[in-house]
Amino acid sequence: MRAIPWRRRKLVVWLFACAWRSPSANVPKDPNLQRDPYVTAFAAIRRRLLQAAAALLLTGLSPQAQAQFRDVIVFGDASLRTALDEANKLFLFENGSGIVVSYGTSSALAKQIEGGASADVFISADVDWMDHVTERNLIKPDTREKFLGNRLVLIASASSDVTLTIGQNFPLAQALGSGRLAMADPVGKYGRAALEKLGVWPALADKVVMTPDARAALLLVSRGEAPLGIVFQTDVTADRNVRVVATFPESTHPPIIYPLAILAGSTNGVAPVYVQYLLSPKAEPFFEKQGFVVY
């Protein structure tokens, strides 16, 4: 970082001093009280002084140092929400850089990236969708990493007494009765693969209700609107009103891998630091607590 000229430093100090001494703190909080025009005017001046001081500080820094003040924009699969939000708090505390996450299904996020959406990092819950953006040269290939793993589970509402053992030709259709089986993207891809492998898909194909995301599937099951659902193991922690009935054997479906990568259009100098943090032992506990497998 190059040094800020002493004249600029003195000006910044003076601007902050003026802002601090202005009487804006005395502006009445109650909107029904009469505001002193003098005080109101100084409140506006104070804001301008602080903005000017911040601008001077930033223009005195090198481009690399200025990058430290930029938020990292992340496109992350919705199943990451709880763990990633917690991990991001520690990153902000230690690095001073904020993380702004746009959550959604991996397919929707990949399509937004393909459509030109601006972001720095993509974390997918589906290798195929990371491959999709990779094939279109939308990531920096050398930054792609195998980040997390997950498990596939069958759920019911906490008040349900249904019991099932997952195996070849197990009676899932009978357990559903006239009800529906809730699934979401990308869980549905793995769920269908598992049900086909177990020989029960033909009896279930017209009983599946696809939801916009895992949270919506959880909600249907927790409310009893769908007697059963298939979600990621880590999704269950988001709703106390659902429980795990059984876990699908990993041999019944493709591995559930979460790859991450920095996007090709990112010029944010903090993005590589953030990715290294996510891959470091510091971030592991946040994801392990939610049931993810950390690679």
C-alpha cells in the first residue's frame, strides 16, 4: 500500500473532526417533534464530510488495497445457507471484507452466470452445473476445487410415525398412499437416480412434486402437505418440524459433490483470499456442524 500524502492525511483528520463536532446527534428522533432547521442542515453537512473523508482515504490507496474494501459476490446453492452465513461472519471479522451471497438452485445460478450476471464466486451443489459454466469459459479453471460432500435422506414430518428401511423394491409408494413425494433441484436428480436404482421409480413417477428449492420441499413435509420428501442431509437442520426416516446408501446415486470456483469475469482481489479461507481448517467447523463432508 502506498503512503497517503501528509497534506491529505491532515485534510482527512480535519473532515472527520468537523463531522464529529457537528450537532447532528441532537436531531429529534420523534418525527412529530419540530426539527431545528440549523441542526437538520448540519446533519446533511456531516454526511457529506464523512463521505468526502472516506473518498480521500480510498483514493490514497493503491488499486490492490482498494480491492480490500469490495464485497465478494457469491452465487451459492441454497443448501449452503446456514453454514455459509456463519462462515462469512468470521471472514468479515478477520478480514474486514463483506460477503454478499445470492442463494438459489445450482441450475438457476448457473443460468444467471451464463446470462452475464456479475459475481465473483460460484458454489454449486451439482458437478454437472459447474461443468456447464466451465465448458462456456465462465470460470477460472485453475481455481476450481472439490469443496464439500452431502448425503441423501428420506424425511417425514416430526409428528409422523412412518418407518421405512431403504432397500431394493422397498414399499415407498405404499407409505405415500395418495400423498406426494417432495423433492427439489438438484436433489431431484440424485433422488430419481436412487429410486431407479432401487427399482421403485415406476411406481412413484406420478407422485413426485418438484419444488423451487429444498426449503420449499421441507415446508411441504413439515406442514404435512406431503407425507414424505427427499432432501440433502444438511437441509434437515433448517426445519425442526421434520425428521430423517432413513439415509439412502451412497451406492444408489452419483456422489453429491459441491465444487467451487472463481468466475472468469471477477477482478475482485479479495475473492482468492475468500476461497482459500473456505478451503482452510478455519471454515471447516461451520460446514461439519451442518452435516457436510469437508474435503
